[in-house]
Amino acid sequence: MPQLIESGVAYLALKAAQKLYSKATAALQPEEFERVQGVAQQQYSLETRVLAASEARDVMVPPATVEAAMQEIRGRYQSEEEFASDLARNGLDEVSLATSLEREMKVEAIMEKVGTRAESVSDMDVELFYQYHPEQFRRPETRLARHILVTINEAIAENTRSASHKRIATLATRLKKEPQRFEEQALKHSECPTALDGGKLGELPRGKLFPELDKALFELKAGEVSVVLESELGFHILRCDAITEASVLGYDQAKQHIRKLMEQKRKRVCQQAWVKQLLKKP
């Protein structure tokens, strides 16, 4: 039994280390390790209470479900040796990992069972939420944008300020005549990673770009290309591919999303109240 508890805590410590520090447990600093161990011990104690509750009766996890989870984890590694080695570094082996996964899934199933006790959400609840939270259903104007970037670096001959400006001015002249070539020119000439996607920045509301770029983008018409612009990154050319006007999401469009959010919230409240009562028991 002590070994089982130890491996269960090791699995929870592994998860906590990833969540809190994005590290493997073996890479933690002493104070980080201490915190992670404390979180894992606390979580293990709580899970033990959940598993001992009357609600845990008749809750089963099919072996096939555990095996599928094991295979998913195993598939992240290039070899069985690498998989086993990583488990060992974290105080686990295949048996203890499978046991920990089964325990975790059973706890989740019990919590789901408890969540079914939550008060149901009525149509009136949904409609009232929509009426009393109008700000959540306003959609700002957005622009589908692309850009070409030429950086400035005085240490590189072709990227001195004058050289970079000359290069992008040539592109701007070309694109003014043939704006449909923007993606091709971005792929060839842009010095931003977005070049691989034709310079695509995505669908943007106001305030997402540098102020000088943001102002220019929201003055463009759909399909229009900007003049040469400058930011702290260098010189840019923008194209506005499409404009989505500001709007308000209608009730019929929003009601399914509202219902789902309200159901999730009520389920969480129900689960939290149950856990609180569980912790009060001796």
C-alpha cells in the first residue's frame, strides 16, 4: 500500500510540475519541488476522500479506457525505452502509471456523477441571462489582414534603414498595381514568420497591432493595400482582405452557448459544494 500511495503522488506531482512550472519533476528547484509535493499530497488526500464517498459506489472505469489513455501517452515517445526511462525519472513505471490513470478517471467519473445533481437550466434562465448581460453579445468590427515586413538592421547591408525602405517601396509600387499578388510577394519578401501563410495576420479587432498599423488597417477598404508604414519592428505594407462589421449576436444564435455555460457553472458549484461537505467529515 505505501508503494501505491507513493506512485499515486508521483503521478500527481508530475502533473503539478507541468502545470505550475512547465518542467519535469527532476528539473525542479528545491523550493519548486517542495511546493509541487505539497500540491500533489493535498490532491491525493482529496482524491482518497472522493473515492471513499458513497457516490463512488458502482463507478467503474473500463480497462479499455485505461489502455487507450496509456497508448496515447506512449505514442508521445519515439521508443519504448524512452517511454520507460521518462517514467522512471518521475518515480513511475507502466503499472503505477496505469493505476494512477485509472484512479484519475474514476475520480473524474464520480465528480461527473455528482454534477448531475445540479439544478437544470430553464429557457427562462437562458433568456434572462441574455437580457441582463448584453455586453457579452456585442461583436466589434474586425479586419482580416495580411502584412509584409522588412526589418531594419544597420549591421546588415541589405537591411540598413535606406536599403530596407527602398526594398519595401518597390514592393508597395508593385502591389498598388497588382494587389492580388500580395500573398505571393509576402512569401517571397516578408521577414515575418507569417510569410509562410501569405502574410496572414488573421481577423483582428481594433487595438491588436502597433498603433500606427492599427490606425491604417481600419482606414482601408476591403481589398485595399496600405502605403509603407513603420513600427518598431521595421517597415510594413498591410492589406485588408475583408471587413466584418460590428454586430450584436441575436438570442437565437446565443442561447445554446448560454445554456452550455450556465450548465457548466451550476455543475461546478454543485461539485464544489459537495467537496466542501466531504472535507468537513471526520
